[in-house]
Amino acid sequence: MKQFRFTAISITRLSLLLMTLMICGSCGRLPRSITAPPAVHTTDALFHININTASAQELEQLPGVGKVIAERIVAYRERYGRFRRPEELLMVNGVSDKKFREIQAMIVVE
């Protein structure tokens, strides 16, 4: 049986091979235990709605915002004052994180 002897050249080649495999194996792939984040629908909004001044009818133009949620947004604004940041919309009952991400590109606070 032939014995394999490690030499400096063979160790260098083995190291380069392992590094190449590690780099190529990790490019653009996630381990199976980690899932990719959900796709966020990013739209180039052709319009922006100021949630501090919009009426309930204007708020209904946002995807996923119906009459009830639009009225809740207006009522929240009347009760607590103007929104300082778009994220405060999450405080309105019925506006979920998912719904907020869908409309985030279409709303402004001025």
C-alpha cells in the first residue's frame, strides 16, 4: 500500500481547492435552514398620497385599503394629530405590517 506524503506543494494545492469550493459554494445561495425574505412588492408609484391631508376617499386608492380602514386612518389622525412618520400608520387598527409594506412607496408625510 502506497503512503501519501503531504508536501508543501500538495498542502498549498489542497488549500486553494478548498478555498475555491468554499467561495463558489456560497455565491448566491442560502443555506437550507435560512429562507429568503419575502418578496416586497416595490412599485414605482406614479402618485403619492399625503396621509396627513388625504380624505378617506383618497386613501381608498391605496391597494388593500378599503372604506373601513380609510375611515380609521382619518379618525386616528383627527384623534392623535398628524403622522410624523409613515411607520406610524401601523398604529391604526387594521393596517398590518404586510399591508404597510405594500403601500409604503405610495404614501408620504408632509
